Amino acid sequence: MTHQPQAPSRPLAAPLGLLAELTHRCALGCPYCSNPLELEARSRELGTDEWRRVFSEAARLGVLQIHLSGGEPALRRDILDLVRHCSAEGLYTNLITSGVGYKPELIRGLADAGLDHVQLSVQDIEPGEADRIAGYRGAFAVKREIARQVIEAGLPLTINAVVHRANVDRAPDLVRMALEWGAQRVEIAHTQYYGWALTNRTLLLPPRDAALRAIAAVEALKAELQDLIAVDHVLPDYHADYPKACMGGWGRRILNVTPAGKVLPCHASEGIPGLTFWNVSEHGLAEIWQDNPAFNAYRGTGWMQEPCLSCSRREIDFGGCRCQAMMMTGDPAATDPVCKLSPHHARVAQALAEEQPAPDKNEYVYRRLTVSNSPKRTPG
Ligand code: SF4
Ligand code: FES
């Protein structure tokens, strides 16, 4: 099914945040990484001046927050320069980091350069298992030290933990660990099945009862610890009745710039055929936000089909996730099959029923930069 992209009703609100994927390079190999399977090589990354221009344009467009991401953004040699520039532009700057592959002392330099916040990923509470999931021996210990440096530098810390079959029973322990490490916020995010997570879905999907137990335990902690730590809980899509408003709605709140400068409405949107994504080397950021047909393709509600079109939730969840609709139905304009009202909803139950792994099978396909779909490095 096809539809014509519609021009937005103007004026268009400014995006709230820009996710800058500075590089796809990363020391870890997480099997649920949301980066695309075809990662961009270092030689294709935007240079320092190009990123500085992008950040200046973002500030003029009205963007308030820059999320420096990757891959591992701190592997960029110009990271201090880029943070300094964002700070000079008055942008709130958040480093989304694995904590691995650079000297922990860099955190102090980043704080001095004007960094506002650090979001650190953690794979598990148990070091050996955390290292196995990350595909990197010693990762947990390094992360612990980075957390210490962040607190010492006086920066607010968020711990991010992706939950899946291997660690689902320890989801509440991850909240307690984040508190112990001095975090102000912890994000417990059940795996979303795009990118590498889709490749590893069989091994990552937790049994329904384990997922429900984890949800109840984390929600209870959220209430119990509300005066001590903020708990953001990203619920598992496949077990929900209604989908999430993916990206806060397509082309509504967030811009995603890839290492090579392509601007996407969401990190996985390159999987949707027929969309052309403009590059910051050829177009200004404001022009892309306003006029790139890829951004206008699923903006608002005019593109929707039934049952979304006449649904009272259409401006709450915006029909769910376009990438998931594409992956599960072949039609990016379909209602997200996670929605219980979708005519394709049975496919979710089918995926849950079919994708239970043999108990002894635990060989992830680790993410890696150079060769897709082969294990990167296993600790041990
Ligand atoms: Fe959301 Fe569409 Fe489902 Fe309504 S029918 S709840 S708008 S996904
Ligand atoms: Fe792309 Fe949801 S991941 S719209």
C-alpha cells in the first residue's frame, strides 16, 4: 500500500532534541544494539567543522537538547571540542556512553567543557554476565569506574539498562544498583526488536511470565524509591495492548543524524523502503525538518489507515511504530501490530509463541563494525 507524503500544516513546532550519532565505532558488541546492521565506517564520519555547523543550526532551529550518541561518542578525538561548542550554543548536552574504550579521566574534561549529563549503559548487576552480554571482558568494572568519575565531577548520572531474557529476573536489582552508584535516574528499557535485536530476537525475548514479574517489581520500586531516584520504565512492546508513541510521533520531537550526516526521523527508519533521507552536507537542518518528504511521510495523522484513522488514541500513540509496522506487515503505514486493534495483531502472539529458544542455545550474534552478522568477541 502506498500513500503520498503530505506537507505539514505550518508553522511546524521545533524539534526538542537532536540525537547525534557521532560514530558507529564501539568497543562493545551488545546483541540488542539499535544501530543498523550496516554500520558506517570511520572514513565516512562527518568532520569536526560539519558537526559544529549542525549543532549551531540545531540551536537556531530551536532544539534544546543534544544527545551525543553512537556507537561510542567518546571515541571521537574531537569530543571535547564538540561539547564545548554545544555548550557555547546554549544547548543542554547529554553524553550517551558505554563507558568503554576511553580513559575514565575524560569525564572530568567533558564536565569542564560544559557537558550537562551522562547516560551510562549497564548490562547486568553480575560482572561476568554483564561482560558476556556486552561481548567484552572487563566492561562492567570500567563502567563502575566511569560512574564514579561522573559523580565525582558533579554531573547528573542516568543508568540505562536494556532488559531481555538473560537479565530480566534482575531488573529490580539494576534499579537498586543504579541508586547505589549515585545515579539520579535509571532507565529500565525492555528490548525493542529493531537492528541487531531483531537478529537476536530468539535469544532475547523473555518468557511472558518473567517479563510480567519484572514489570511489577520495577513499578513497585519506582513508587518505593521515588524520593531517591527517578525510574523510567520502557515497557516491552510485545506484551502490551497498545503501542508506544515511537519517537514521540514521527517528525514531531526528534531528529537523528547518522555518523555520515544523514538525517532520520528515527534511528531505524532506513529500513523503510521508498524514503529518501537528506544529508546535512547538502541541506540545512531547518530545511530538512520542514521539507524532507521522509519527515512528512508519517507526520501527524493524515497518512493513517483504519483502525488508527478513527481511533481516539491516534494523537496519543500516533499509530505506534512505523518501523515495526514495516517489519511485521510489510506496510509502514499499517497500524503497529502490537496494538490489539490491529488486524495483524496475531503476528505478535505468533512471534512470542514461535521464538522460544532451546535452553542450551546462548550464542548471540554480537554487533560489530566491520563484518555484519558474525560474533565479535566473546569474553571468557
Ligand atoms: Fe493507536 Fe492505532 Fe491502535 Fe488506535 S488503532 S490504539 S491509534 S495504534
Ligand atoms: Fe522507527 Fe519506531 S523505530 S518509528
